[in-house]
Amino acid sequence: MDLRMKGISKSFGANLVLDGVDFAVDGGDITALLGENGAGKSTLMNILGGVIPRNSGVITLDGKDCEFHTPRESLDAGIAFIHQELNLINDLAIYENLFIGREKKRKGGILDKESMVAETRRVFERMDIDLDPEAMVRDLDASYKQIVEISRAMLMNAKLVIMDEPTTSLTEPEIERVFALMRTLKKQGVGIIFISHKLKEVLEICDKYTVLRDGHMVSSGLVKDVTASDLARMMVGHEVQSGTRKEESLSGEVVMEGRNLSDGKHFSDISFKLHKGEVLGFTGLLGDGRSELFQTLFGASGAYEGQLLIEGQEVRMKSTMQAVSLGIGYVPRNRKENGIVKDLSILENGSLVTLKLRKKHGMIDWQSVHEDFSHEKQALSIKMEHEDDLITSLSGGNQQKVVLAKWLSLNPKVLILDNPTQGVDVGAKEEIYGIIESLAEKGVSVIVLSSEAQEIMRVASRCFVLYHGRIMGELKGSEMEEETMMRLATGVEE
Ligand SMILES: Nc1ncnc2c1ncn2[C@@H]1O[C@H](COP(=O)(O)OP(=O)(O)OP(=O)(O)O)[C@@H](O)[C@H]1O
Ligand SMILES: [Mg+2]
């Protein structure tokens, strides 16, 4: 298999997003497609996947010219596209999702459920995946949905697999599983395009790289010849300084305190204190309960036992409105399902939580909404055209920044960030860390939930490691080491 894309150009209205891009992939290679948020990676892949038309350029697959008008045509040519925003139907079972549009039928047109389930089971066995083909997709968390999408590509015997940020919502062991799978595909001669903002992963799994910057191809070569900072520099166009965490002392008053919190299912016996101006981390592996814990404390989930104190006063958190009015903000993970409202504009998405607070004489004061958003837009360097465009016209990473802007505009006392840099490029990651630090300096207490040990070590001064809903240990300052955190996260006592 060999794929060549030559001189690909694409504009959306007056916005030239790809300008004469060349890109090539060979069978048996894993090629990284890199670039900042909004560089044009997903757009290039959407063209290859038949999702959108190009304005000019040539695509050849095994030497033959290709013209894909629909995703179906691209798929029929052997190209499987695993999108950045997952593409599964929640109300169907796993096996049904795997066979959408290609259902197996018996004579007479009746669906052959048995053979579809059996084939799904075979793929899962081959990939060492422990999932029931008949389970509903709705009941899977983001990481398993990802795995189902990859299985779908496997099932179709794809020649070329496009993976647009496949690992953003996955935890270490799952990433390893996906990598193992990619190596298997590679051995079978499949070509893989791997888009990721995690350069460590790129160095680990990829053979070749191509870097896009502002719609131009700026460099390509062999991964073995470069370092992570080389790649970061090519993406951003200048050196990327990675900051280091400042040591803090816990002198501030306690702003939030949990005492023996349990929900009877996802977390139990959780006690912690959050001080004013502190950045506190919570980490662990899949199923550690950290998201459920903070969704509950934000009033977005069910009931809990134990006590929650805000500035020394016990509160029973019953709704998100109550949490917001107490000055608590929460940036959820998994932008597509929890973060954005697809039918609203960028500005509306960026100001949703504060709209209610901004009424003057019963009318929304759009002037101040607009001013605040412009401020956040600049602070977070959100790459966009017009505020009134739909949020879905932004690149994935920029959507994430809009979600963050929404909560920053609330000026919260406590800000809970669940995987805040998911899908965000290296440069912007540092910007977000910088914002977290300056919020803390201004006295905001920040809780960062993250599956990335590196991220916790970078921003938090202290962290709790969870395992199956229980606190396994608390690490301070230099005690936070990747190995120690991993040991606690896998249930090994300190
Ligand atoms: N449907 C669309 N309508 C208008 N503009 C769009 C559309 N899709 C993408 N764009 C614009 O094209 C540019 C490139 O977006 P693209 O999604 O390809 O970026 P990306 O490299 O995948 O970024 P990320 O790392 O954030 O996912 C962005 O400026 C984006 O706003
Ligand atoms: Mg993208």
C-alpha cells in the first residue's frame, strides 16, 4: 500500500486552511501527522476520508488516482478513518455499531445477528479486548468507545487506518493496548496515520513524521532522527520552553474540604483539604473514580455520604446551579459529550455559564459578554474567525479552549479541571498551565484531574492518587514521581 497526496489545498470561505500540502504514507509504516491546534491535520484527513472535498491537488493510492466523494467511497478503497470526535451510535449495541451500513443478512433479508456477534467476538479476542459484543455503546466510557472504533477498522480489513488523536481520553494501560494493536496492524502491512499532541507517544510508536504549520507542510522525516523538542519546535516555529512548577507552602485557609465522602459505587472514604491558591492534583487509572467524585461534588451526579465543607460551612451539593452560585467551576473531560453545545456559536459556548449572571434590567448585557470573551480568547490564544460561527467549525483543541474560557469567565473560587489539556497542542498546553498558575497566584484554588502523571507533576504542588475509588496515597512536591504515582495507581500500597 502506498498513499500519495500532492498539492492539496482547501479553504473554508475566505480562510485558506491547507495550502499545497504534500503527504505520503507507505504500508507497514506508522506516520505521525503533527501540528498545532488548527494547523489543518483533521482537514487533510477529512479530505482523504471523503468527508469534505478539496479545492485542488491529487491523491493516489497504489499509483491509482482517487476521487473520494463520500466516506463510503474512501472506506471501499480500504481507508478506515477513526475520527477525533468519536462516531458511534449510543443507542445501538457494540456489534451493531461495528456492522453499520454493512449488516450481515441471512437469505430472505433477515439480520444475521449470530454471525455478526461471533465475528465481533473474534476481533475482540484477536485484540485481547474484554468486551461483550452485545453491550450497549451508551454504557461504555470514552476509552472503550475508542477501542470499539478501532475494532471497527480492524473488522473492515483496512489497508490504511487514520487515527485522529486516538489516545487523548485513554489511560496508560489502554494506550499500551492500542499501541500493541497498531504494531500488529503494522506487521500485516497496514499503513497507519497517527495524529497526536503527545510527542512522547509519537517517539514511541511512529516511524515517520510530517509536520503542518498554518496549512503548510513544513517538514517530514524519520522519527529516529528527531527529539520531542525538535518536533515541538517544528510545530510551533520557535523553541518551546517547558516551565517548571513552583514550590508552594500550604498557608492559605481551607476553601473546600471533603470528609469521608462515598457514593456507594464509584468512590469511598475520600477525605481531602483544598487550600486557597493551591493547585491540587488527583490522578489514577481508568475506573479510579476521580471524575465521578468531582461530578458529584459539583452537583452533577447523584447523592453522596460524608461531608463537604465550603469555607468551613457544610453544604449538601444538590445541583450544578448551587455549585456555580458557591463559586465552583467545573471543566468536564470529553468535550463532545459534556463540554460543548453543538448548535450554538463560539461566543455563546464561551459564555454559557455566566449568561444568567449578566442580566441588566432582565436583558443579557451582550456588550460585557463580548468583552469578557475577547479577553479569554486572547489569554488562551483561541484560533478562530468569527465569534458568531458555530463552535463545531473550530479545530478540536480550540473547542477545548472555548470550554475553558466559559468557566474562566465565571471568576470561580474553586476551579475543577478534568483533563484540561486533552487534545491541546504543546504550545497551548504550556499556556494553559501558565493560566492555572496565575489563577492560583490570584487566590483561586484549582483541582486538576489528570491521567497524565507528567501533567500533575507540572502543575500541582500536591496530589492524591486514587485506585478503584479510594485514596492510595498523598504525594507532595518532589515526592511526586511518575513511578511512585504509577505504583499507587495500580493499587500497590505505599
Ligand atoms: N467545517 C469548517 N468550517 C469552517 N472552518 C473550519 C471547518 N473545519 C475546520 N475549519 C478551520 O480549519 C482550520 C484547521 O482545522 P483542523 O480541524 O484541520 O485543525 P487540526 O490541525 O486538526 O487542529 P486540532 O489539533 O485542534 O484538532 C481551523 O482554523 C478551523 O477553524
Ligand atoms: Mg484535529
